[in-house]
Amino acid sequence: MGLTDKQYYDNSSNWGSHQFVKLSDIINNFYAFYVGDDKIINDISRYDVVFHAKRGLQELHYDALNDIRALELEVGDDLQTELPKDFVRLVKVSWVDERGRLRPMISDKNTRTADAYLQDDNFDIIFDDQGTAINGTSIIDTRLSGVNDQEGDANDYLNKADEFFGGRYGLDTSSSNANGKYNIDKNSGYIRFSSSINARTVVVEYVTDGLDNLTEAELQVNKLAEDFLYKYIANQVIQYKHNIQEYIVRRFKNESFAAMKNMKIRMMDIHPLDLTQALKGRNKWIK
Amino acid sequence: MINHVRKTVLTVLNKENRGFLTPDQFNSYAKHAQLILFEQYFSEYARLNTLKNAKRLTKDHGDKLSVVRAAMNRFNKVSTISQVGGYYIKPSDMYHHLNVSYSGKEVEYISPSRQTYLTLSNMSGPSELYPGYCDENDYFYLKPSTLTGDIKLIYLKTPKDPKWTYNMSLSGEDPLFNPSASDYQDFELGPEEQTSLVIEILKLAGVTIREPQITQIAAQADAVETQKENV
């Protein structure tokens, strides 16, 4: 059962552990209290429950937990870095300045990565013995690697054109940023940076599904989301079981939906003190 | 209990000089009758469970489901089995396995049709935290194969064959019951099954001594009992 005060404070691995519940405990509790001869779910394989529990955990990470991970990496001469192991979706990329502050970068929507097939003199695609098209070096890559914003190329007419892009109608705010740009190649699994980021340290903030960086025994979830996971698993199990009356299926679906809403409200972490602090400036005179 | 059952059976058979059962015949019918009743537990358990979920069984004294469960639990056995050549050999007296655990963790049964899918599953394939086992003829094996320790098996054992043992009397009268014989074995069913055992043995005995009336009476008694239970 619970730890004594001494046991808790003596072992750093216990600190803050009370806010979480292990996924294995949730699966065990689900079996103990939701499955049985006298329950609606009379029998279900554990691997089904494990699957739905992990899927529920992933959905939680995508939707509600706001558990954003950050990874610090140095960018080398090739101006690219690999995506983190448990990367699912990007939140923000920044570089770290001399004072340790983060300088947020923007996504470069005008640059794309592309496969480049080798072609012969007649512009026909060249294939290997297996009938697969042979890849060459992308002209985009070649030309991008030749650009150097920090030196002479700053006055190049192409860069000038970039600078004045949208000039006729004023500044294009979607691409105006002095901190540099990045571009993600999701299929190859790396982030490419503009040349101003060379030799800088970047911080990649991203959303994970909560599964990859931990062993099965370490998987856990905040207790405020525990009830949602039980209802989510029950709903998923009931949805795909036959001979369950439709009104029961709907009831479980509604319960799961309501539990998700409750959980999201709980996880929003809004406190009255934060509100009063933010509203303290409401009577400030703007000169 | 076996002596009492035999005496009752013989009394019914001899009532109107309908015939006699030799000890060997009795033992053979006793074994068969015990197995019939044992196997009926399973269908009975399922039937009563349905009744209970339909709120047609009451608690406490009306809870026949718990009576059947208790009768079945009499055959529960726990055994620790070590791995030999990657396999766990099933106990010879196993009728049906109920639960397998490994280092305190529940081990889940994996059916042959799901084995490949589950092994390839990136989400819920068998792992050290959630291990699985496969059942092949006379042995089990664990998934993942990195698990090599002992397993704890809870299973229902097959009831031992009952044997009414005896000594022959010098005067050539009826054989005398000898419960001290090394091969003596009483029924393993509970005392509440005494009546059912008598009826089942009588059904079989009636056929042997070509006395259809005995079989009919026994079957009738059985039918009345079943009818009472279903009301």
C-alpha cells in the first residue's frame, strides 16, 4: 500500500509518483471490476484490453494531456537533424541564443523535398534490373546547399526576391521571421534548417504518443484521466462484441464521451489565481 | 460413500430378485456414473449462470450456482511446472486448465488462429509483462520464448476411478467390504451426489440385467429431479 513519509522522501523515484497510475494497474482493475460472468462484458481476452488501453493512452496524448516533449540538438554543416524517436507531431522548433532564450523558427512552406529519378538523354527514366527507378540527387538539395545567407549570397537577386516577396501588398507575415526556417521531411525522418542555423543548438518541441520512450511496465497516466481510460476501454470492447443490445452500446459510448469531456476540463489546469493575476491589468491606461 | 451407494444399488436390484451386480461390474459402472455427473457440472454451471444473470436465482440458500461451483472447486488443483526443452508438460490428471501464471503475472491463452497476428502485433503482442501461452497436445509453451522459469498451473483434475474393494468370505457368501485395501478409492464427488450416483448406476445396471423397468424407474427419478431444478 502507501509509502511512509520516509520511504517517499528518501527515494527520488517516488517523488511525484502519486499523480500517476500505471497502465498495468488500469488493465488489472478493468479485469477485476468490468469483466465477469455477472457483468455486461462477460469475457474478453487480455490482449484486446491491452490494445485498447494503449490506444486510449495514445489518444490522450494527442488530445488532452498537453504532454509536450522537447529535445535539444546541435545542427551540423548538413543543416539537418533526425526526428526524435517518439515523434508524432511537431509543436515548435526554436534555436537557443547566447542567453539561453528560445528563438522560434517558422516552417518553410516554399521548400519541398522531392525524389529525383535519373533520366537518360531522351529524358526517359532509368530503371535497375528489378524495374525500380534509380534515384539521383535532387536539384533542390543541390541548390539549397549552395545558398549562404550569412555571406555574399545575401545580396543575390534570388534572396532579394525572397526578401521582397509579397512586397506589393505589404509584408507577408506568414513568412516573416528573423530566426530562420525549417522544413520537415516526414518520410525520411529529419528536419532541415535554413543556413543561418548552422552550428546552432535547436530545440524541437513535439507531441508523442506516450508509448515509445517507456517500457510496458513504466507506462502510466495521470489519475485525472484514469476514469476516462476505463470508460474508453469498455466502450471499445462493447463496440466490437456481438450480441450486445444497441442501447447498451450507446450507453457505453455516451459514458466514454462524457468521461473524455470531464477529463479534458480537469486537465485544462485553470486556477482562479491565474485568472485574477491575468485580470490585474484590466484597468491599465493605454497611452 | 462408495459402500453406501453399492448397498443401495444392490438393495434396489434385489428387491424383487431382479439380479445381482458383481464388484467388477459395480466398479465399472461407478466410474462411468461419476464421470457422467462430473461432466454435467460444466453444462449445469453455464445453465445456472444464465439463470442467475436473468435474476432467476436468489442469494444464499437459493444460490445453486455457488453449490455447483463449490462442487467443481473440489477438483481444483495447483501445480508448479518447470520448463523442459522449451515446453511445460501437462499433469497427467488434468481435465481442464483454469489459470496459468508466471512470476505472479497472469499468462493469457493464445489460440492457434491468433498466434501469428498477436506475435506480430506492435501494440499487444505477448511480452514479459503480458505473457501468453499456447496449448499443444500434451504440453504448453510460453510466449515470448525468453521466459524460461516455472509456471503455476491451476486446473481441474479428472476424478480418480472409484473402486469398491472387498474380501471374499470363507462361507462363500457376499464379498465383504474392505476399505483398507491399497487400491481402495471412494467417489471423489461430494456426498450430495449420492442419490444421483445411485440413479446413474441403476440406469446402467438395468441394461445389464435386462430389466428395462429398473432403467425406466431410474430415468424417471432423474427426470423428476431435473424438473424440480428447472421450476
